[in-house]
Amino acid sequence: MVGGAAGSFIGPVHRMAAELDGVIELVAGAFSQDPERSRQAGASYGISAERAYANYEEMMERERKRQDAIDFVCIVTPNHLHLPVALAALEHGFHVMSDKPATATLEEAYALQEAVRRTSLLYALTFTYTGYPLVREARQMARAGALGKIRKAVVQYSQGWLSGSLEATGHKQAVWRSDPAQAGLGGAIGDIGVHAFNLLEYVSGHRVAEICADLSSVVAGRALDDDCNVLLKLDNGAPGVLFVSQIAAGDRNDLQLHLYGEKGGLHWWQEDPNRLELNWIGKPSQTLHAAADYLAPSTRLDFRLPMGHPEGLVEAFANIYRDFAVAVRSRFSDAAAQLSDIVPGIREGVRSMTFVERAVVSSRSRAGWVGLPR
Ligand SMILES: NC(=O)c1ccc[n+]([C@@H]2O[C@H](COP(=O)([O-])OP(=O)(O)OC[C@H]3O[C@@H](n4cnc5c(N)ncnc54)[C@H](O)[C@@H]3O)[C@@H](O)[C@H]2O)c1
């Protein structure tokens, strides 16, 4: 693990999720830019002292020489380090599981794509919401045509935690997210817009072909966007709307997907993730529940508890880790083994960074509609 020291948000979640099914073990890390804090984090994670490294370069070098070397590196640092850490891992022969966004800029995403291609190693991206069972069920249904031709898409991701200038108080997660040198090109759009964009493409099976973006920095003095309103055109001509905000006062983590086809619509809410609503034309509405027997056989592998026992974010992360572990393991016997397309990878990383770059640049120049290249 790179990142994830005490006081960090997502590193400890990765650790819980990775280890949930007993097939992955956290054995080494460079958990902080501060060697002493990295050492302390290693102790709190219960790993041996000589494998809590002072920095990630040292970790890659030393691990490469070990008989029991790590199999892959998990990246949970602020965004500007995603590319250098991923490149270092790949160059040292380690697969990569990175948190989003793939990189800080689109140019960096292309550089990473080239390195993944060149090294033929596995690269996965934790677009967390793709790990929820009912998101995967919705994906299967939409792609199999259950809704008919998709005719409208609405995706919303609203949070309120940056409604004030939290970064001015020194709040750790707010400080780097509002600093272009650490967050990259996008503010809210890079932080949560990429989740919304990915979720829409992941479930619908359609690419977003064109966008018309209006990004704002609502809180005075903020260098990056904190509110984004984007009109979409899918590759089948269907219209859509993506709205993302971190100044939606009072909202918590309100990610919602609404997909409408010719026959009906599907609706999923991240804050109530074990329910999928289906509204049909001319027949009664349906509610699908996680862990029910009537779900697709592959979806039934994605939960661990019987119906009515809620699972959530950690388990969704764990599903991505479990699928990644299968690919890493199969590499031991078949070097050509690839990651299942159920797990987002570098392709989704480049797509989402293309979206961020096009949205930021076109909004700044008030360019109106712009295309997203394939
Ligand atoms: N998938 C999700 O739902 C999700 C949720 C939250 C955050 N994230 C992503 O995870 C990443 C981390 O976000 P966070 O909120 O946990 O940030 P954070 O500020 O809470 O933690 C970042 C960690 O990285 C460490 N770090 C910084 N520089 C380092 C270096 N040079 N070497 C080693 N460690 C270093 C910090 O010490 C800290 O422990 C971001 O890219 C963010 O976009 C994803």
C-alpha cells in the first residue's frame, strides 16, 4: 500500500476490503510521506517493521529483491502521486490497484496507459460503485436490453461537505482536494464526477459521445470547481444529464443513477444500495433486493450475507479486490490472463480523465458542445 497512514480516509477501507475474503494480505507499505508516520502505520496494520518503508521508491526496490515479494501495489495517495507510484510499480514488475482518478491530468493518463501496455501487467481502478451487487445487476439488465433502447440517462453525485472553505481550516482531505498541484485538473469533477461518469457508462453500456459542461467554483477563493452541470449525448444519440456538486448543502454522499429505455426505467441510490427500482410502462413496478435468489447467478456471488442483512461500501470494494485477485492469481499459471471487464481498468481511467479534461477546458472557454474521442 502507498498512502493510508493514520488519519487518512480511504487507505484503511482498502485494507479492510482487500482482506475481507481472506485471499489478499497487506504485507508491506509506504504509508506516508513522513517515514516515522509510515513506520507507525505499519505497526498499526500489524505488518513486520522492515516492510514499513520510508518511501515508495524504497519499497519497490527492496520488495523486488525479496523471495516473498508483494504481488501488487495499492495506491491510496492524493491524485498527483497516482502516476509516479503506478509507473514505479509497473517498472518493478508489480500489478497495480489504484484509487481514482487514474491520474491528475489526461496527459498523465495516456502515459500510464502506455506503461500498462508496455509492461503487460494488470491495472485496476477502484471505481467503488461498480462493486455493488445491484449496480452489477443493473449493468447486466441494461446491456441485455431489458429496458429496451436507452433513451435518457441521469446521474447525480451531490455532497455538501465543501459548502464552506473547509480547506482554510487545514482539514486534511479538503486541503489537497482544493489544491490543483495535488488534485490535478479537476475539483469536484475529478473527485466525484469521474465516479458518476464511470457509473453511467458502466451500467448503460453506452459511451458518452458529447458533453456541454458548466463548472463553477461557488465558494469564494477556491481554485478548482466545486459544482458541475453537464449535458450529455450518448453514442446512440440519447440525451442525458450529469450533475455533480460538493457544495450541495446538507447532502451526504448522494450518488444516484436513473436510466430510461423504451420499456421502462431503472433507479439506483448509493445511500440505499441494496434496492434497485424498476418502473415499467404498462405493468407494475418492481423492487429488486440484494442477495435475493432471483438475481443473476453472477450477482449472487457479489454478496456474503442473506437477504435483509445490509452490505455496503466495504463489501463493494471487496468485490473489486476479489475479482482483481482472481486475475492476479491466474497470472501465475497463464501470463496472458486478463482482468474481467467487470473491473474498471486503464481504459476507464483514460475515458474518465478525457471527460474531466474536456469538461474543464470547454467550460472555461464557454465552448458549448464538445466531443469525447473514443
Ligand atoms: N474510491 C473512492 O470511493 C474514494 C474515496 C475517497 C478517496 N478516494 C481517492 O483515494 C485517494 C486518497 O484519498 P483520501 O481521502 O484517502 O486522502 P487522505 O488525505 O485521507 O490520505 C492520503 C494518504 O496519502 C499519504 N501520502 C501522501 N503523500 C505520500 C507519499 N509521497 N508517499 C506515501 N504516502 C503518501 C498521506 O500521508 C495520507 O496517509 C485519492 O486519490 C482519492 O481520490 C477514493
